[in-house]
Amino acid sequence: MANEILILGATGKTGKRVAESLQNRGIPIRAGSRSGNPPFDWDKPGNWPAVLDGIQKIYITYYPDFVTPGALEKILGFVDAVKKTGVQQLVFLSGRGEKEAAEAERIVMNSGLHTTIVRSSWFMQNFSEFYFLDYILGGQIIVPKHKALEPFVDLDDLADVVVEALTDDQHKGKIYELTGPELLSFKDTTQMISEAINRPVEYDEVNMDQYVNILRGYQIPEDIIWLMQYLFTEVLDGRNESTTNDIEKVLGRKPTTFNEYAAKAKETGVWNV
């Protein structure tokens, strides 16, 4: 029974939460990361058979996003490798309202294995565990001009849903769309964080060229810059301007509000200057 659940991206924002929760339940996991044993790398398929050996279930995450060149081909190759093993179930983290994410979902669902699809909204933790953190510490959040609202989701809620999907057979064959309980603008979230930390955080919108230059000034990797351009121009167009009750359906409790997240993040000290 050792290493029965493989967590891809086990050191990432969602993977580390899922791995820790499973371990707290006494469920053995195998960390699917470059530092894992054996190591997992999306660009090194030769290592995949060793990583998959003895695995029964997999939590699949892909970084940075399905829109990056070659992503779908790598996911298809990985699923083909999985089908040659004794793996029985795949829980797949997907993006909400992304065409490429839908294509990746189809690859997973056509595997012939039991699958659960978890579609996620923007993570609340992007403000505390991603480059928005530098903005907050600098006292100003800057984003490209846009009009859509977003139902930001708490990663602790998301991880709890993934763990349920990995440990309870009733979630096989299901597709869940995870959102927070409220539609918010980036200006709203900035104000909430400012109030939580009792420190001014300014909010500003710029055109896309200015935004790209700002990100480069922060030395953000080019693949992340490209992804942010895509998200703000293609995804934040109103298509995801709705909430769901799927978190409550799975967990039996209301999803975390942004104010609750902000209070929780403040207590970690991550926003301390």
C-alpha cells in the first residue's frame, strides 16, 4: 500500500496542501516533483514509469498553465503512460472557462480510468503566495485594465475538495467548479487586504504594455508574464462571472470568503513589511 497516491506538483500551492492533508490522515503519498524520489518532471517522460510504479491514484496538476506551448501534448503522453500501469483513478485540477483546459480535461476523461475534474477560479492565495505578494509588500497592486469580476477561491477549500475526491468513491465521474461565495474586483480585494493589515495598499490599472514592463521590472519569468497577459485578455472577460455551490456540495460547509482568507493570511505574517 506504500505510495498509493501520487501528488503531481507536490511542492506547489495546491499539491502541498493535498499532500499534507492526506499524510495527516495516515494515507501514504508519493511526491511528484523534481525533488521527489523518484523525481518527476513533465519534460522527462523517461522517468514516468518509475514515478508511477505501485501508484493507485493520482492528483494531476500542470504548471504553469494549459495554454503554454506543448502542455496538451505532455498531458496526453502522461495519460498514455498512466494507462499502462495499475492506476485506477485520476483527480485533475483544471481551469475554469479556459478552452485549453477543456481540451486537457477531455484527454483525462478519455483515459478509460475513473476521473474527477476540479475546475478552479483564481486562487485567493495569489495575493500571498504568488507575485502579487510583492505588490502588497510594496504598498500598491497594479493590474491590466479589465471589467470582469472574479469569484476567487481559497486553496484550503480546493485542497479539501481534492482530498475528498481522492478518498471517497462517490466523487468518481464528477465535475466540480470551485468558486468563492462572492464576485469581486481586484480593487475590492485590494481594499480588503488593506483593511486586514491596517496599512494602505493602493490600487491602479494600466494598459497591457505598461503591465508587461512592470512585471519584467519585478523579474517575473517570461512564461508567467505571457500567462498573465492571456488571463487578463482572454479569461477575465466575464465568462466566469458567476458562483457555484460545489464546495458546499462536497464539503458540507460554505466556501471561505475573501475577508476570512485575508484574516487567515495576515496571521501568518506573510504581509508583514
